[in-house]
Amino acid sequence: MFELMSNFVGMLMFAEMTGDITKGLAYLGSGIAAIGCLGAGIGQGYTGGKAVEAVSRNPEVEGKVRTLFIVAAAISESGAIYALVISIILAFVVA
């Protein structure tokens, strides 16, 4: 955490020297928005593990579990795509 704060302070000091703080803050926001992709990956992994566990306990409900897993993965992936789009917009359009 200390390294993140020192990097942020260093970025702000550099931005003050160059006179353009909005570009640095846009890159910072882009990095923060990309964290949403990490959360989606963790969620999909957890959901996949629980789906395998459910099918191994009760193989008769494989079709229902698969359908629910695909819906849950699609919802989670849409969140990751939104985070990625926001990150790309901040990095290449705003900055």
C-alpha cells in the first residue's frame, strides 16, 4: 500500500512539474477501472468451482446447473467488459 501511495505522490509531483495533471489522473483512473476485470475473473472461478461441486454431488441436475452457470458467467463477464471499456476510454481518449 505504501508503494502505491508513493507512486501516486510521485506521479502528482511529475504532473505538477509538467503542468498536466489530468493526463496522470486519467491513467490512474484507467488502472483503477481495470481492477473490475480482476473481480470478474475471481467470481467466474468461484462460480465454476461451485458448479462442478454441485454436479459431482447430484449428477441428475447437470443440465440445470450448466444453464445457471452459463447465465452467471455471462453476467460476470459483462461487468468485466464494461470495466475494460471504461479503462480503455480513460487511457486513450481522455489522456
